[in-house]
Amino acid sequence: DAGITQSPRHKVTETGTPVTLRCHQTENHRYMYWYRQDPGHGLRLIHYSYGVKDTDKGEVSDGYSVSRSKTEDFLLTLESATSSQTSVYFCAISEGLAGNEQFFGPGTRLTVL
Amino acid sequence: AQKVTQAQTEISVVEKEDVTLDCVYETRDTTYYLFWYKQPPSGELVFLIRRNSFDEQNEISGRYSWNFQKSTSSFNFTITASQVVDSAVYFCALSEEGGNNRKLIWGLGTSLAVNP
């Protein structure tokens, strides 16, 4: 299995508070991704990174920011959490060549009250 | 525009039945890649297979087989002699070669329930 960990695995927070989710990989893969998964919507890309300090938006980036200061870590921040951001968040990695599969972390279940 | 359609939202079968999960894709690229992932009830996402657009050979792995047909833009997944452990949500995804983004376009998934 690819070495991908996410922390925390579960979090309950209140509306308006900042939240940071961490993804850590030991595979030295170039690309990292943050997705959210919601019933009826499948997997939706929030942000992705194609190198240290190189990031770009996905399809549902509003309300989220990311940072990647090291190859192995990709942080997702909710600046001011809202109830609509209650979801399961997955981090994924890939080597970055065309056609490379993505490998996923175990997910973080976030509840915003 | 790229798109992946998994028309079957939910499928329920009895153990030992064969079941086929459909995946239809749209792309303008001539070079692209197709994937299947499995998400069991425990929640993790597991990579199953990758196919590139130049390889239309069917693939078999144990009870799993995949049928890629460019003529119909389909990449269907068949489970033979299904088992309860096959119960999961299965996702089909598409990636195009061009550009720097290396993003996957995901179908919404098919939830498969295999009943004893």
C-alpha cells in the first residue's frame, strides 16, 4: 500500500472556526490532491499540487486553501468552516506521469456544527 | 468536454451471480486513460485497474474482468461469481494525457450489494 496518512481522521468543529487537515506521504510522489466525497456527488476535486509550492484549484475550491511547503505534506485549510463543508475528505497522490493512477489516504470525516 | 457516466446507481445481486458495471466516457483526446476504483463499506478507495486508449485488450484478474470498447466509448467491469466481499461502491474515472494537471474525471459510482 502507498504510504499516505491523513490527520485527523475525525473532527467535529463549529461553524466559523478554522480547520486544517494534513496529508502526509512517504512515496515521494510529485502530485497530491484533495477531494471531498458527498452522497450523490461522488468525488470532487478541491485543490491539487504538482510540486512544492505549486498548487491549483479544482472544481470546488471556494472556501478552501492549500499549502505545500515540503514534498511529503499537503495541507488543506478551511478558513472559516461552514456546515456545507461537512464531508469526508480524501487525500491522493500520484507520480505525475500521464496516466498514473492515484492512491488514496484513509480519509478524514469532518463535521461542522 | 470530458465526462464519465455510470448509469447504474445501485445494483443488488445474489451471491454467485455474475454482474457487470457499466462505464461510458466522453473525451476529445486520442490518448487517454481509464481507471476503476473500489470503495468498500470501510471507506478506503482502492485502485483496481488502469487502461490506456491504445490497449483494447480485455483484462482478467481472477473473478474480475474489464471490457474496453473504443467504438462505444465504454469500459465495463464484470465480476464473475460475485461474493459478499464484493459489496462496495465502484468508481470509473478518466484521465487525458495533455496538460499539466493530471486530474481524474470521476463517475458518480455504482453501489453494488451482493446478498448471501
